[in-house]
Amino acid sequence: MEHPTQLAQDILVPVDGNPSAFDALALACTISRRNKGTVYAVYIIEVARTMALDIELDADARGAETILQQAEQIAGEADCKIEGEILQARDAGHAIVDESIERGVSAIYLGVDYKMPLGEFELGETANYVMDHAPCQVILVREAAGGVAE
């Protein structure tokens, strides 16, 4: 059987400005470049159900542009082909899965925060949805636990 990193060519990476998302992006760039693929960095603006889905959210869009510029810089340093996109959706998990299907990616590299509310590691709603519904390989990149629990 081939190693999972040999299978990933085109990779979807949701970015939100968290260090774990940028770590996932850097890893995806390394793997995708090796396999001559493309990394698709997506920033998802979640729109409340009380608002129209296509509403102009200028402040959110400006923040998203800044984060995608950081993603492009990381990819540039890794000599990686990247495409960035801002999506508006009701739910980030659904948008990630839908985008992975639309782009036909071989993997999703998802940065997850370290949360330990009750002494157990907790993924969160978005990561759980992606893990349950993604049609491709999902690689979780978790930030270091250092300093969270002494």
C-alpha cells in the first residue's frame, strides 16, 4: 500500500488565521509540491441564517483577504502552487465538504485547535462534520498542547 502522502496531489486547506491552519497549509504545500499538485486555500465566512447568503460582509471579506495573502506567502516560500478563495456559507463544515467534492481533491488538511474543556481532546463541530462526510482523505493538524494543561 502506498503511503498517504504519496496519494495526495490536490489538497484543500481551510484557513482561518489560526496557527494550526497555517501549519496544515505548510504541510499540504510540502506534500502537494512533491506530488505536482495544487493546494486550494479557502476562507469560509459563516453567514447567519437571519441574513441573505450573498450579503456583502466587507469587514469579514477584508479579514479573509489578509489571511489568504498570508496563505499565499506561506505557499510562495514553499514553492507551491496555490489557489485562494473566499466562500460564504451557512456552515463551514458543509462548505468544506462541498468544496472538496467540487474540486475533486484527494485530501483535506484541516488545522484544529487544542481544546480540553473536560480533560479530553475535543475536535469541534466543523472538524467532526468534515471527518464524517468528506469523500476523500482527511488529515488533521493539531496545534501543540504545550501550556494548555500544566
